[in-house]
Amino acid sequence: MTIHLKIWRQKDRNTPGKLVDYTMDDVNPDMSFLEMLDWLNERLMNEGKEPIEFDHDCREGICGSCNLVLNGMAHGPHEATAVCQLHMRKYKDGDTIVVEPWRAKAFPMIKDLVVDRSAFDRIMTAGGYISINTGAPADANALPINKYDADLAFDYAACIGCGACVAACPNSSASLFTGAKISQLAHLPQGNPERKRRVVNMVDKMAEEGFGDCSNFAECEAVCPAEISITAIAEMRREYFNALSEIE
Amino acid sequence: MSKAATFLKSQVGRKIATGVTGIGLVLFIIVHLLGNLAYFAGPEAINTYSYTLHQMGPILWVVRLGLLAFFVYHVWLGISIWLEKRRARPEGYSVYASRGGASRQNWSSRSMVVTGILLLIFVFTHLYTFAFHDFATAIHDGVEMHDVHQRLTEVFQNPVYTIYYVVIMVLLGMHLRHGVWSAFQSLGWMSRKSNPIIYSIAFVLAVIIALGFIGLPISIYFGLV
Ligand code: HEM
Ligand code: SF4
Ligand code: FES
């Protein structure tokens, strides 16, 4: 199949970027989107041109590295799919695909389709962990957790930290990511001792990093490859309210 | 005090405040709507309703000031959230599209700041037309009072004002279609299960409120009452 691509090329943060046209003939429908980019890069390098930089690692939807906006949708058109898991058979012969990086002030440009997502790491550093010493691995059933909380914590823990929620949000809000991390720990006994500090610090950090406010558009839930529900954001708000005593 | 200030400045606090002020304003307009319905019961009913409100003295002023504070704070939050969003993405997408599905992006949610600002302008013109007006007087049961009935009847004879009013009420419905659901989410009153239920209730409520307000001017204009 033939695919027309318009790919964002940008040398670095200080040089303005632009969309560049590439046409790929003979795209194999079984290729993943990233494999098609690999192929395009091979061609570019054979022609002595600069390859297109893009982020990827596991290519099986679990690491959260890949980050492409395809025709205006973070991770492309399919629900619950990271862009590395998107296959070309989902497209039609002759389709045009515009490829852009995550765009947010808090995710500064590095090159082409690669942006700096370390703001997420700093939100995690602000409280997305448990610092009490838990000792050696405990017996699996020594600490009973009811099914309801265990399931919810597991759902929230599925977040792969890709940042699609920010990319798709009209406000560039990081609420879904931050909410998922906070709510995951709020449902587990290990998260309890630092529960209040955690939500206050992580919410503050998210604003400090330059992410926007949430307007409840719920676009984040629609693009999230891990299908994190905006209930995580509602829970974050309840947690924050309950942490009033910790606010200075 | 500084605790409250920190809370209200945080991104979560701002949302909670938007929700609280939004719900406060919704409760007010529901009461306002019920009051308007008194017109259908004739001049005496609506004039006496207005008269009774004005007799409440200090309570009325407390409510008015509270309402003003909620309104100003709500407007300020709405506009500042919008300004913040523009700052948070200096370079936009060449192509942007909603994925659909769980997304609540639509004509209503995307235009909150526009419908909001138009509502703000409307409130000024509305107060000018009805609150700061030199009313004629009517006498019911020997008590002299503002003839609100006469003023309403006069204003909604005017096609321009009637159309303006109807259009704004449609915009209010749009604001509340997203707003009512959004306020629940902002206050953390949301679960996976209740989400679609509250979203549907918000739609029904928005339609009822908009149609409720539209009913009066339309009825007067077409001489149905
Ligand atoms: C009749 C008066 C009004 C009512 C009943 C009302 C109601 C509401 C409600 C219930 C919400 C949802 C709150 C939330 O998401 O937490 C909301 C949000 C909003 N309102 Fe209003 N509102 C009114 C007037 C205004 C005005 C005059 C503005 C002027 C700018 C405005 C701007 C906004 C904006 C921008 C939002 C969305 C905030 C966000 O992005 O999260 N509203 N409103
Ligand atoms: S919440 Fe979903 S979209 Fe956001 S970072 Fe986590 S996995 Fe990615
Ligand atoms: S490359 Fe790991 S999730 Fe896509």
C-alpha cells in the first residue's frame, strides 16, 4: 500500500520546525507504524539524509516511550493502543498521515518527534513512591487487601507514563497521569503513611512544571493506551481535599 | 487563612472552586426560573413574588452579595483556566482531532469560555433592563408594588430583545450541558459507573433549564399568556 506522510522535522528547540512530505510505496500492511518509520529512515540514510528521530523502546505497548500524534490524535486513531502497537493494516491505501510530537510547554522539544518528558519523572520524585522500609518480600497473603481496592489499584497501576494524556488534552493538563499514580497508592495499605503529603506534593509539582489546569474534557481517557479512567482525577481531587491538614 | 489561599491556588483547589461556584450559580438560576413561572399565574402572582423578595431586606442583600462574589470568582476562574491553557501549549498542533469514545470534547465543553463571556455580557444587559429599571406601580390588595408583569410584557413585545434572550438561553443550556457534569467531576463525585448517568442527567437538566427560560419570552411575544 502507498502511504503519504507529513512528518514534523525540527533540528532543535531553537530552530523552528515544519512538516515535511514523504511518500512510502509498498508499505506492508503487517508493518507496525514504527516499522514503517524504520524503513523510511533506512531509505533516508541510504540517500545520505538525516533520519527522523522518534522515541521507542519495547514496541509492545508497555514501556511508554513511543509518542506520536497521528492526524491530531495521540497514539493514532485506535483506542487502548500505543502507537508502537498500531499496524498499517488499520489504514487504507493512499491515506495521508500527519505525524507530530507531543506538544506542551512542559514537554520541551529535543529533536523532530522527540520531546523531553522528564517533567513526569519530577512529578514522580515529588511523591509517587513509598519510602517506608517494607523489609523482605512479605508472604503474599500476609497483608489482606480487598478485591475492590486491589482491582482499582491495579487498573491505575497500568499507566505506562507515556504522556498521551497531556498531548491530547486541549489544556495540556497532566491530571490523568498524576491522578493515576496518586489513586493507585491511595488504594493500597503501603501507600497510607505518606498519603496526604504525596497528593499535596505531586499536585503542586504538576502545576510547577507548567502543565495546564484540567477542564474535564476527558480526552485523556479516550487516548490513554492503558485505558485509565478519569475517575483517577476525581479520586485525586478527593485525596487533595482530605489532605487539607497537610497544606501549608 | 494562608492554608485556604494555598488550597485555592492549587490546580485541584481551582477546579473545586469552579465546581462549587458553578453549582451555586445553577441553584440560583433554578430558583430564578421557578420565580419566572409566576408570570403565568397572572400579574398579581409575579408582582407579589417580586415584592416579597424585596421585603426580605438584609437577607436579600446577603444573598445578592454572595451571588455576586460567586459570580465574579467563577468568571475569574473560568478566564484564568483558559489563559493558563494557552500558556501551557505555546506551539499548537497542525492537525488536532478528538478520539471520541470516552472523550467529553464537544461543542459544549470546547466553548465554555465563549458561552461564559456571552452570559456575563447578558447579565449586565439583563440587570439594566429589569433590575435598574424605573418600574410603574401596581396595587394588589391595597399594597403598592413594582409592576414587574407590565415590564416583562413590554420588553418581550420587542422582537430584537426576545430573540437576543432566547439565543442567550440556548447558550446557557450549552454552558450547563458540560458544566453540570463537569462540576461533579471537579468535586470528585464521580465513579466509572456514575459517569454516564451524571452526563445524561446534566443534558436533561440543561435542556429543562434552557427551555424553561425560553418559555416565558416566547409565550409573551406570541401572545400565548
Ligand atoms: C449563569 C451563570 C453561570 C452558570 C450557572 C455557570 C455554571 C457553570 C458550571 C456548573 C461549570 C462547571 C464547573 C466545573 O467544571 O467545575 C462552569 C464552568 C465554567 N464556567 Fe460557568 N457558569 C455561569 C457563568 C459563567 C460566566 C459568566 C463565565 C465567564 C467567563 C463562565 C465561565 C466558565 C468556564 C470557562 C467554565 C469551565 C471551567 C473549566 O475549564 O474547567 N461561566 N460554569
Ligand atoms: S495516564 Fe494513560 S495516557 Fe497518561 S501517561 Fe499514563 S498511560 Fe499514558
Ligand atoms: S515503544 Fe514501549 S510502549 Fe510503545
